[in-house]
Amino acid sequence: MYDTLLELPLLQGLGRTDLTAILEKVKFHFDKYAPGSPIVGQGDKCDKLIFILKGRIRSELIDQKKRYTLDEFINAPHVIEPYSLFGMTTNYTVSYYADTEVSSVTINKEYILTELSKYKIFQLNYLNIISNYAQSLQHKLLNAHLGDTREKIINFLQMRCLNQSGEKYLHIRMEDFAIMIDDTRINVSRALNNLQDRGLVTLSRGEIYIPDLEKLSKYKL
């Protein structure tokens, strides 16, 4: 168990002596999830850190107006939304489900504040994760531009995805997609079919499958 815990993003760099002291004071809640089981829901209160130890999870972002749903897949090890634990709004921004059998460990916010925050390694790890997230958002905003229809489609995905690589499923009607990127349905359909011909997306009724967002993002005409 020690080796597994020391691999967690926020605990990396801690020694076994420090970890032993933490285990004596902090309650770690270990859980297992069957495939398809919910872990947390979009809008739920974020009052704990959830570390995914084993398996793969699926994140699901549902647009507030129900115009689209965006699914992503994330492999362990992973910590779920550490940036949502503090700030003006402390709610999960998307829902998370077990895609395979998943093992996790949870630490309540009170222990983060009273115990783990005493360790400089933990502080640095947390600051690095939050800073990397903020820098990633800034990079997305600075590089967002209108461009042609293909570029608008890619920008739409990049701005909403947690990870800029890996497979994604976008459930959306073509009419709604066109409205959201300020283009015509014909242009969107033409651009998506062009991308499908190149193996970068797969289209089905009301769904767009992206095998690898990074590969799609790097595609040039």
C-alpha cells in the first residue's frame, strides 16, 4: 500500500517516515467501483480529493442547455479535479464514472487543511497541479481563434476537453453544433466528413467519435 500511495500525484516525493506519520492521523477511504458505476456527479459539492489508483474512468460533461454531451477517458493514476476543492465555486465541473473496474482512495478536505498541508512536498505538488491547470486554460484561450470550419470544430473540442489527447465522444446534433461554432450546417457536415475520410473522426447519428484529439489538433490541410 505504501508504494501505491507514494505514486499518487500529490504525495510523490514524500518519504516513508512522513507517509507513516500521515497514515496515523489522516483517514484514507478506499473504494472499488464496477464498470459503469458513478463516482461523483457534475455539480456535486467537492469536499474531498479522490485519487484513482487503478483502472480507467469516464468523464461526462453535459452542456447546461442540454445541447451536447462530451465524454473523455482517463487512466490511473489520476486525481479528480483538485482545482475544484477551493475557490469561489467548489463543485465538480463534470461527472465521473468507472469505465473499467476502478480502485480509488479518498481524503476529506479537513485532513488536507489540518495535516497534509503541513508538508512542503504536498504543498508544492498541489501548487504545481493547479498552476499547470491554469496555464493550460490560458494556453487554450490565447490560441483560440475563429478560423475556418475545421479549426472551429477543433477549437470547440480543445476548449471543453480536460485532456488534449486521447479518445472523445461528442454527442450533438449537427444543427446545434453549427449554431455553437457560428457556422452553417452544410459547412460543418462537409468539414466533419472530410475529417472522417482521413480517419480522424467517425460519424454516426448524433455522435462524433474522435480516436485521438491530439492527432486531430495537429492535422493540417
